Amino acid sequence: MTGVASSSHRLPQHDRPPRWLRAACHGSMQWRRAVVCAMVLGLWVMGGGRNGGWEQRAGACPACLGPTAPPLSLAQRVVNCELALRAAPTAAPRQFRVLGAFKGEVQAGDLVELAPADAPPIPPRGDRESLLGYETLARRWVFLGEIAPGNAEWLAQLAPLRRTADLTPAEWLQRAEFFLANLGADEVLRDETAFRELVRTPYATMRQLRPRLDERSLFQALDPERLPQRRALAALLLGIADTAGARDYIARELAPVLQAEATSQKPATVPGSPAKPSEPPTTTKLAGQPASERGTTLRKPGERPDLAALLTAHLERHGPAVLPALTQRLLLSAQATRNERQAFLLACSIHGTADGAVSRDEVAALFQELLANPEDVTRSLAPTLVADLQAWSRWGAVPQVTRLRDVTPPDDPARAVYDQYLELARKAAGGV
């Protein structure tokens, strides 16, 4: 970058990566590959198995994030910057004049020039303020987005935010309340930032938002009929709100999944009763949404990406009473798909981690029972159950895990999961 700074106050400019980072990148490819593998394994273990991950996912509810998590929000990017400022584009390409800083201290009127690779894909609009940040690790200026004038006070509230990995439960709640109040804001960047921040909020924190959840506001802001990417968060928050409209929505969306096994068999018909139309066996209509707004194809009921969130909401409403029926339909049934099995276990895991409507002890007991009698359809999912039991320090599954370990080949990744559980269980019992 060839950034320019007016007066004697010089802004940080693009530079080579820090020396420690350059040094870490030297060496053989084999060595670097081993380091990366060790880092990934360490983060996965510390995060409690499948629910762990990089800092941007720390503590997040996995039913919202899933395998295709949304990109970093403005708030998350500001956390990664030592400086963040409002600026206006100049006549020169990729050059901006500083209007003011909302993180750090920068002199108004200074000029910042972005590197070609960091330039915004669409030229900034003159009637909006451009947001720029100086990333500490990469040591470069980046374009963070655009916002209407008059949002300086809101932007200033992003400056003191900390990494989510460092937050206490009380700080998580304060953060979630702040972004919930901005969900559905007229300013697109504020609304999108609030959505992406709530998506990564732990489910235990979401449950504490219940007094602040308004059914009408949630349907307007999350609009699950029109915005598929917001359906998972809509299901979680509506399940927690537990209003009449929320209950109707969850029941309607889950009906094709929970009734799939019944409709796949030919039910006995009472003589003289009118024929009742049944749901299509291979596709589902998502709340009456036109196909043009859903995408080019309809999903099978059990393959919808928000299924884990819907099941989490179902458990929030009905508690442990529905566990036996759900276990049979979505886990042990021959008609259950792999996505349904994974979604059901993930919903159970979310409640267990939050100690929610289905308590951690109840979920742990279910997982231990499944491990004691692993069917062929659930054996492949056993490592995820063991990882959760380990994260919750539930060591009562030692006999089951020992049997699984003994029949698992040494080169199977699941073997390492079982070995670690058994080692930690031995230490917890007082072993050396």
C-alpha cells in the first residue's frame, strides 16, 4: 500500500507480515501440515468435539452456524482491528479521507489508500460513509462496509467489544441484548450485523432473552418465509418465545418430518371416512413459499438445513417427554436419514450443553444408553456422543466406550476420541 497521511500524524500502512509469522511459515511442507493438523485437533478437543472451532465460532449455537456459517459480522471484524474509522471516498481510486474514528485515535482529514486486493467490489456511494479498519495481524487497511450518516453513536458501541472467547455469561447476555435491539433495523448494515451476532450466540444465552422476545418483531426481522438463511435463528428464538404463533410455526414446519414415517406406511382407513390428502413423500412446501424464492429445487423434509434448530425448539416446548418418540423416529427408525439422525443428536447436544429444557443429565443418560446398544445406524455417530460426554465431564460411559474402542481399528479417527475419553475418565477417577 502507498497510503498517504496528512500532517505529522502518520497512519499505519501496509507492511510485510510480522517477523514471527514469516518465520512460522518457513520449513518443510510436511512440518507445516503437521502443525496445522495439531492446531485443528487441539481446537476441536478444547471445544468439546463437533461444537468447537475457531474464535469466530467460540460458544456459538451450532444449529445456527452449521457447515456454512455466515461470514464475519462488522462487529467481529472491528474486534480484529486496532483502528476503525468512518471515511469518504476521494476522486483517487481506492483512496479515502478520514471523517472520524470509532475505534482508536485517528486525525480527521488523513488519507488512507487501500491495496488493490482490498478495494471494495463496488465503488463506494457518495451519500454513505465508508467504514475502514486496520487489521492488527495482517497489518493492512481493509474495507468494512458502508453505512448511512448519523450512525456514529452506534458504531462507537462496537469499539469496546471483546473476543467472544473471553466473554463471561453476563457479558454474553449484555451483548445479545444489544444486538437483539438492532435486529430488523432500517439500516441494512446494522440489521445484518445483529443477525450475524445473534447467530453465534450460545443457546444458553438465547434462552435468557425470552422476556425480550416479541413474536411479531421476530417474524418481521427474521422473515423465515422469505429469507431461508434466517430460518435456523427464527426457529430457535421463536421456540424460546413460545407464543401461540411461534408454536404454530414450529409445529407446521416439523410436521412433514415427524409424520414422514407414518405417511410412508399405508394407514388403515376407517370405512366411510373421506380420503385425507397426504404430504408429498419426497418434497416439502416450506410455509407456502413460492419455489422461485426458495431456490430451484425443493428439499426432502428430513434434509432441510434448519432441522436441528426446529428440533431444538420442539424440545424447548415439550421437554424430555418427547425424547423416546423422537429417538425412535429420527434415530433408530429404518426410514430415518443421516441428516435427521445428526440433526436430532445435535438438538439434544444443544440442550445438554445449555442444561436447557432437556437437562444435561437427561441428555447424557440418553447418550450413554445409545452407546450401550449401538445399532449399525448410530455406530458411526458414536464419536460425537462421546465428545459431548467428555465436554460435560460425564464419565459413566467408560464400559460402553471401552467396548467401542476395542472394535475400532487403530487408524480410525474415532479411536483417538475414545482413547482420550478413557484417559480423562481415568484421571477424573483419581488415576495417575
